[in-house]
Amino acid sequence: MPKKIVANFNVEYWQVLSPDGNVDKKLMPELSPDEIKELYELMLLARTFDDKAFHLQRQGRIGTYLPVKGQEASQVGTAYALDKNDWILPSGRDIAACITRKLPIHMILLYRGGDARGAQIPEGLNIFPFTIPSSTHITHCTGVAWASKLLKQKAVVMGYFGDGASSRGDFHEGLNFAGVYKVPVVFVCENNGYAISLPREKQTAAETIAQRAFSYGFEGIQVDGNDVFAAYAAAKYAVEKARKGKGPTLIECVTYRMGDHSTADDATRYRSQEEVAQWAKRDPIETLEKYMRKNKLLDEKSKKTLFENIKAKVEEAVTVYEKIPPPQPEDMFKYTYAQMPEKLKEQMEELNFPG
Amino acid sequence: MAILNIVQAINLALKQEMKKDKTIILLGEDIGKNGGVFRVTDGLQKLYGEERVVDTPLSEIGIVGSAIGMAVNGLRPVAEIEFSGFLYSPFDQIISHAGRLRTRSRGRFSCPLVIRVPYGGGIRGLELHCESPEAILAHTPGIKVVVPSGPYDAKGLLISAIRDPDPVIFLEPLRTYRVVKEEVPEKEYTVPLGKANIVKEGTELTVISWGAMLKYTQEALSKTNYKAEIIDLRTISPVDTETIVNSVKKTGRCVIVHEAPRTCGLAAELIAQINEKALLNLEAPVERVTGFDVPYPLYKLEGYYLPDEKRILRAVEKVMKF
């Protein structure tokens, strides 16, 4: 026979929680009421922090900041599926994932405040510093997972990046290696609709980003990224699969960046208010809230208390951040090498000359 | 004559050249609808359409690699790399291909493209947004590297770069993008590549700088009474050795200021050329004031990293009192 089908794949789309707050019981992942409350708390903390960080930037108290608003479910839901020793490699917007993995929130302010100590991840937390060039950490995800496999650490790696990153070579190279060496990694592509100003449909001619996974020999799943249960369910599935040695997964979270790309951006130049308003109706936190109210996991009183606590937590982080004395100029020399070469010592001394 | 800043002058150069030469095509991230993250290409997509001002997917290798192919096959692409640190990923394309195509094909193919990159620090920018990679580029055979320091030169140099038969990396000083303003003629003119500019004549010492650092060097020198000859390099590669050597022969003393790291920075090459051609005219060892040999720091420390008035004047005193 001259022609035959030699490969076939289907891309699934997962949604557990509908925008009106009802769940598909068959798809609902196993989560206790306390765990659901924790998911909600983490998302609310990320949102509250985000709002604060935006204002701090406007007041000149931190530098350029990339808002996470709208993507809390994608990040919290996926990161929540990890165990203590697992890794995450975030990109610049993944603060909700970092908060879920217990990065002290004042450190995010410190980093965004132009202080390198904010990227000095505390011992015991397997979190890479935020990656700035969009995609360059995708290959690192593969490498960390590869080491975990070779060293029999059982740790799973979760890498976060956006729809824009999927256009860069690093994405191809990282996913291809991951497939070839069957490493325990979960790639989370947060498709938030835009890479700065470029809409997703101009980023790739493919219907989904998830389908790319199949060309590397592993599974890709598209999920409703504003549905924290779907994000969690897909991540849980992928993490368990990875831990059993069954290789990588690509999860595409379809979500929406509610804010500007960064505090230096003005999204009104390239997208309509109507589009933003449409997505606002699908807010991930409000969607979960509807579910929780229906299931008596949240009421007005408990919401108020929770919100007050979270606000206090964020304010406390701001205080901690602002009480940290400025870094010393020597700080930029100290970590260039394990042992400082003579020429760097000489250069460092130049800073101390009088006059 | 209109008073423009560097952003506006570059925009004007692109606008005028694109009108004149239909083979010019702009490629980059966010350069069309958004007008560029620094608004350098603002309004150009409206004027020339989506086919000539292209919002590409997020891929610097895609941008530069495609630009190479376009350039070989009859277009004049002007690519924009959004931030300086994102220039590292297409280095393979620049070094292995753009810089070599003429050599490899013995002149059969050439690569007349321009890659525009905002560069340098001092703007409270993010990590990898404040790089000064000019020395790495200058070390690469086959490409030209141009750095304007003001709007007049920005327009004239960019037009020359676009018309040049070889690949040109055009580094735009981010820190002074909107700070330096001057009269820029509406009419067409060019500033030649490969020619340094004597900004101010002097007899007692030669001070060489380029890009944003030129402004801060000039300000520092205004605090001294020494008669300094100030040279704006303008083209980093190929460098204008003649102007530098003639000046140093006249003054006998030289200070070079750049914000890139010191080791193998461009100052090292300039000093080598001065040593080769004017060693016996020197009254003092040449001093260099540079960034340090560390990754560009996060912004709370960038004031210590960047050459400042104190460090520039200290070097000036050192060569004058040697």
C-alpha cells in the first residue's frame, strides 16, 4: 500500500469547573475541603500580592513588575500537585507558582526591587531564580529532571513558560531531549493569549500548543487554565506519571493575562477592552468562589477574615522588604566565582578609593 | 529644524528610508501594532503595512535567521532585538552566518541587513535588559558595529547602515534614548560608518567614549580645566584608528570610558592600537574606566557598576599627573 497513516494523536481539553461554579464529578480530582480552601487562599494571596506589587512599582518602591492577575489558577493548580522535594523553574510572571512552593513573598519584592538577594532562594526550596529570557530555562528543566532520574532522587520537575516561549528554539530542544531521555518533567505552558502584544494566533499557526508534545513522543494536554481543578488534575496526572518513570507531559493552560505585560507596558495599544471584559467574567478566583459558596466552603464572613489575614501578610512582607538595608557594592563581586580572582579583588577596591 | 530625541530620529530615518527603498522590511517583536517596546517604530506599520513592518513570533533566532535569508535574496531587512540580553540567542546566526556569508561564498552572496538593539544600563532595568555586548560583536569578523550617541548621528548612521552592503549591528543607547535631544534635519543625510567624531577639540588629553557613556563623560570633563579632546567613536567595528592615533599623538595622554566589562572590552583593543602606532608619543599609560568583570548587577547596585564622574575624573587626574 503506497500511503498509510503512520502516526495519530488527539489533543484533549480538560475542564472540571464550569464558569458558573459547577464541577464535573467524574473529572473532579481528589481534594479535601481543606485542600480546596488552601488552593483558594494561595490564589487570593497571589492576587493580593500582585495588586500591592503593582502599586509599589507605581510609587517607585520596586522596579519593573510582571503582573500575574488572571493566571492564578494555572499556576497554583499545577504547582499544588508537587511534593516537597520536587522542583519548579519559573519564568518572570510565575509568582503564584512560587508562592505555592513557599517562596517567602518579600523575596519577590526584593528581586523586583533590584536587589540580587531576592534571587537567593532559601535552602530547602527547589525553586530556580526567575528566568528572564522567556524560554531559556526549558532545557534546564530537562537537565534537572535528567539528573533526578540518574541520581534516583524521585523528584519531579515542573517548568513554567508562556505561549511566546513555545516559539523559541529552547522549547524544541528542551522538549525533544525530555522525550528522548524520558525524564521526569512536566512542562506547563501558560497560554495567556499574548506575548507582550502578539496574540496567540499570530504566535503559531497550530491550533494548540499542547499538540507539539506529540511530535516529541509524549503527551500534551490542554486545560482550562482558569479552572484550578483542571490545572491540578492534569498536573497531578502528569506528576504521577513522571514519578513512575513514564516520561514527560506538556500541559497547556489556556488562560488570560488580565493586566499589562509589565508595568512598562500599555495593553490598550493592542487589545480591546471588550476582550478583557469577556475574560473578566471568567475570573479564576471568582469561579472557584462560586463553587465554594455552593458547597459551603466559604461564606461572606470567612471570606472577609481570610482576606484581612492575607492583606496583613502582604503588608508584613512589604515591611520586611523595606527594612532590609540596601545591598553593599561588594555584593556584585562576591558571587561571580567560587573563589574571587585577583583582578576582581582589585576592581572591587576601586570602589573604595577616596575622592 | 526639529528638535528630536534619539528614538524620534531613528523613527524618522526608518520612515524616510522605507519610503525611498521598497525592499526595506522591518522584523521584530512588538514593533508593529505596539510600535516597539520603546516606541522606536511607532506608526510605521500604519504607514507601510503588516507585510513591511512585521510583528514576528517570539524568536530572536527566527528574526535574525530569516533576515539573513531575506537579505541574501534581495530584501533589506532591519531587524529589532527587543532587549540587549536577547541578542545572545541569535549569536549563532550573527557569528556563524551573517558575518561569514560573503567570505564563505567568495562574494557570491552578501548579507546587507541591520540589527537594531537597545543596549546599556542605567535605567533600573530588569536582568539581561542592560547588557553592553559591543566587544563580543567587535570581535566577530564580517559584521560592522555602530553606536550613535545622539539624535543627529542616530539618523545619519542608521541610513548609512541600511545602505551598507554588509551586516551592521546598530546599538542604540537606552539610557539616553529620550535624554539627548538636538536639531535633526528633515532632509536626507548620511553619517559615514567607520569614522569617529571629534566632539570637542583639545590639546592636553584624549578622552574616548561612545553611546550613552559619552554624555556622562562630557559632563565629568566639564568639571575640570584640562583641555580634553573628546572623541565619540560612533563605529565600534571597524574602528577609526586614524582619528584616535592622531589625537593621542597630539595630546600624549588618553582615557577611555565604556560601561561594558573591562576584560577584553573595547578599551583593550584601542590601547593595543595606540601602543602599536603612538607608543612613543605617550606621556602616561592609557587609563580605562569601565564596568567591572561581573554580570551586570540588578539595579540597586548599577550606580556602582557604571563609570561615574568620580571614577572618570580619577582616571583623568591619574594620566595628567603621571
